[in-house]
Amino acid sequence: MKERVIVGLSGGVDSAVSAYLLKKQGYEVIGVFMKNWDSQLNNDVLGNPDNDAPYCPQEEDFKDAKKVADTLGIEIHRVDFIKEYWDHVFTYFIDEYKKGRTPNPDILCNKHIKFKAFLDYAKTLGADYIATGHYARVEHHQDGESIMLKGLDHNKDQTYFLCQLSQEQLKTTLFPLGELEKPEVRRIAHEINLPVADKKDSTGICFIGERDFREFLKNYIPAKDGQMVDIETGKTVGTHQGIMYYTIGQRKGLNIGGPGEAWFVVGKNYDKNVLYVCQSDQNKWLLSTGALIHDVNWISNTKPSGKLECQAKFRYRQPDNPVVIEFIDDTTLQAEFLKPVKAVTPGQAAVFYLGDVCLGGGTIDKVYKDGKELTYL
């Protein structure tokens, strides 16, 4: 009997080509379209460009996914994970913003929805594997351990967003696009006349889409103006519109006039509602030399004992940074940067690599400069 693969069909070109490649490889392929967000139910009004649209974008995506399934000759199911997304992804997302931190919903979405709720559903359909259109690679070894590697197209590599996957999740996962570059995916889609061959890639918040982000957050967190303070002089240089709207290293949207170089966000004091800024992207206040990382998911069954020299990304598409890491308990590690790194941000993800192998990742909890925690009190 053929092995059965359940593919997450989003209505986009990547998942469509993934399904085609798997079928070509001889698998029995079934598609599943996931709906994880309901704008009306979730009070998604402010900042939503689709409020007055004659159609729902998610319904259009489902129609595209159905066209892909029909073109490939595979069956397609539709499933709602709206509650799971709200409970396990969006609630955390909002809670972190309320604390003045900058979370990454895509990582939680993969951990709890695409590789948990979807995987559980796929098992009810008799799945041997699930598959997605992520640009990543996975190797299933005979010793029972699976390893994840960067996608061959390093410009599209998405292992940063997959860093919280467990061995249990990885061992039943296939990434058909891992060995391909994006132009080749588009070429294949045209070659087999997929109806989504030229469809624009989805952007914005995972499963929610494009939003005016500041307006969107106002649906869930009241905005409160406050002072922008020059970290070096202590002088007020502007007014922010709500501390949750800004992230460390941000330049655009500060609206600070006057002479000199551009201004950048360097820190927040959420209790006092103060946003700290500095001039120049080379300012010492933007640089850090270490971080405490918590909620670490280590993909291998074996954690390193003692110190390990490896590479780290502190945001998506950032170049690899040389670091030395050491676990201080089962899910917490200390990272020492071998070169100062700019704009390392509490709440965002730190993801660790040895060459192309993704070791795992966690959430940046504290940031240090020369051994001292960077705080702005």
C-alpha cells in the first residue's frame, strides 16, 4: 500500500507544488485546508483592509486550494482551528505585547497549529506523514532521530520559524520544497498549469494576513501615548503612540525631527510608559554581547553538556552570528556573543545552528552588555 501524506493546502503556490511533488513521488496525497481566524468572532475590525470587501480572503484561499486539489486529482478536507489558534497562539501574542515585548506568532503557529492540531487531525485520516510548503529539509535517520536543516534556498529558508518542533513532530513530517529554490517552484507550477502559479505569496500575521498593525493591536490593547527619551541625555525628544507598537532597532515611524543622524529604538520601560531612543545605528546602546534564552526547544534528543560554539539568528533572515551557548537548566541557556550583535530584542526568538543543521531555539528573555543586563529604569 502507498504511504499516505496529508498536505496542508493553503491556496498558495508553495503548498500546491508540494502536493504535486509528493504525488509524483508515489505517495497517496490528501489535502487539508485550515481556517484559523474569524475576523467577526475575534473583533478584528480596526486595521482590517477587508472589512468592506465583497468577499472573505480566506474563502478565496479555500477556493484556490480546491482548484489545486481538482487539478491534481486529490481529495481535500476543510477544518477549523479557530479556538486552538486563539487559545495557544493569539492569547500569548497579545499578552507579550501588553508586557512591551515583541513575540513571533509564526513560531507558535507552527508549534501548536500546523504541527500539532493539524498533525492530530491528519492522524484521524490515517496519515503516515504530514507535509507543508516550508522551505526546510528534514532527514529521518535509522536510529530514530530526525534532524532539520536549512532549506537549500537560503533566501527563503524557514527553519527559524520551525525551531520549536519536537522529534515527535519532525519524524512524521516531510518538506518537499527543501531542495528547491523559489524560481524553480514557480516554474514547476507553470509547467503543470496550476491555477495559483502566479499567486502572490501571503504576508502579514500568520493565518490573519495583512493588517495596519497599530490599528489592529488597538482591537485588543488600549493605546497610551508616552514620552520618547534620548537614552544618552535623558531629554524628551518626542511622543510615542503606544509602547507596544515599537521594537528594538526600529527606525521608521518615530517622527523625531531635528539635526543629526537618524533615531532608533533602544529600549522600553513599560511601567513608566517610556520609549528610549538613540541616534545612529552604530550607537553602543543598540549593541549587546549576550542573552538569556528561555523556553528552549532542543531538537536533538541529546543536549550538549558544557559550552557549545555554534551560530545563532535573533531575527528572521539575519546573518548567522557566532555564539557560545551553555544550558543552565533543562529549558534555559546562556548565550555569549563572540561579536556584538545589534538590536537583540526580548520576546523574539533566538534560533541556533551548526552549519545548516537547526539545533532548536527559544525566547529571548534578557539581553546583556559586557555582563550587565540592559535595563532602562
